[in-house]
Amino acid sequence: MANGNAKLSISFDFDLTVPAGFSEATEEQLLAKLKEALGPTVFGGMPTVTKKQLAKAGIALEGHSSRCLVTKTGVCVPPEMIAKAAPHLTDEELSRVAQLAAAKFPQKPAEQMAHLRRVALKFANDYRLVDCQLTPEQSIGGRVEMTAHLNLTNGGVLVDDAFKKIKLKTDQGPIAIRVADTDVTLNATLGGHTLGGPLLEVSINDIAANRTRLIGRWQTAHA
């Protein structure tokens, strides 16, 4: 039987952005985490404040009850999907970008990877270089052993200063890029020459296929 002669209900809806550790939980698990986070500050504080405010109008609070509900509404983007679009990110960064990308995630599959890459590059677009070697054909004939750096962020291969003036044979096939201190070999295409040297590029898909070893090599070099 209800106490008093009136019943008051107050309801708020809160839109939340939860961290990866929360977003991966079921709704039941998420509710438990949120209740723990809110704690007595909210569940005890709300009745206390309400009682004081009502007392100013001569109204007595005879009792109270509470309800707490949560519904997961956001899109969950798997970190593995981010890794395919942006293999230059670390595991920790993948989880963060997954949260950011979920905000305006396209419904059309054809647009999703481009969206993920845009968000990832906005988050981290610095050069992430690993040492590598290549032995391409020269325009004057013969092969030349070059040292270079592979940029995991965009797939560019930056040859060392000593080789920037060397012209490579333009119609040669894929050029093998051997990543130092790994067993990874990737194929680069030659897109011409500039003052900065030959334009060599490895596809992001190839980097993604070898991401674990490549990002591990980069992290080791920058530890």
C-alpha cells in the first residue's frame, strides 16, 4: 500500500558514449557496470535532494523507489575491421577509433571501409616507418640494392638519400620490398620519379594482411 496521498515520478534519458570495455558487454552487463559507476552518489543523492526541495514547499517525502534501464543503441565496429582499413594503428588505437567510427557509420557496405580509413587518418596520420630493402631494375640496366623505409600509414616506400637520384625501369613488374628483421616481403608498384626519388607504393591491403608483424616491428623500433 502506497504511503502519502500523491505519487511523483521523475524520468531522465541520458545518451552515453561508453568506452570499449563497456560497449563490448551485453545490456545486462552494461547495466550492472553503470549502476556500479553511478553508485550511492546518484541513487542516494537524488532522494536526499528531492526531500529537501519538497520540504521547502511543505511536502513530506514518505518513501521512494528507483528504476535503472539501459539500451544499447550505437553501432559496434569490430577492431578487426578497423585494422583492414588502417593497419598502421596499434591495438589500443584500434579500439579507440572503433568508438569514433561508430558515430556516423554508413549503412552501405561500399562506403564503410572509406569511412573507417578517414576516421583512422584523422586520429593518427603520422609517418610510421619500418626499415626495408629492395633490388629493383635500373633504367640503364642491371639491378641495384637499395635501403629504404616503408610507411605503414599510406604504403609509401621512401628510399634513402643515397638512392634518390637513381632512375628505375618504368615498365618492370612488382618490386619486392623486404622488411628488415622480419620474414615479410611485400610488392610495390612504381608510379614514376620525383626529386624525392622513385614513387613506390605498397597497397594498404597487403600491409593489412601482414599487420601483426609490421606494427610489431614498428613498435619495437620506437619502444
